[in-house]
Amino acid sequence: MKKTLITLGFAMVALTGQAMADESIEIGKKIYERAFGRGCGTCHDISSNPQLTALIKAGQLDRAKFEAVLKEGRGGMPKAIEEIMKNKAVEKAGYGEDQAVDALYKYLESK
């Protein structure tokens, strides 16, 4: 009986961790689709602009560089962190800046 309860406990922890990861990716998707009212893809899904998914998957855009661009802007891209933090999904989840950036980065990794 004790082994069964312990096994059940580990399974619940694993499922909770997976649910949290899925929630994070879903929030990242909402950020990507809704930032600046039209979504990140309005610019980043155009071939002449940086392809975020490809850059991340190729290892050319790590998490730290990604965050720096979101916070400081770059080239024609405005600072985006304030816009990200206004996202209703981010507000509802109670995410701070690091969690919101993580969610967006994880979503792009998963695309």
C-alpha cells in the first residue's frame, strides 16, 4: 500500500509539472498571437524579417539574447516587454517578466 501511494504521488508530481509546461507554452502562444494587437508573426513570419523559430532551433538566438531584444528593442523592433506584460493571459497567470519571456521562448521552441 505504501509503495502504491508513493508511486501515485510521483505520478501526480510528474503530471503537475507537465500541466505547468503545457500552460506556459499556451501562454507563450497567446503572447505571440496577440502582442501589439496583431501578434509577433505579423513581422516575424515575413521572410525578410528574423525568423524567431528557426533562429532558436538553430541555436543562433539563445534565451538571454531573446530577452535582451524584448527589453531593449533592436533595429526596427520596439521594446516589447511592456506589451507582453499587458497580455491578459500573462496577467491572469500572474507571471512576472522572466516567466512571460520563458513562456514565449518555450512556445517558439515548440513550434
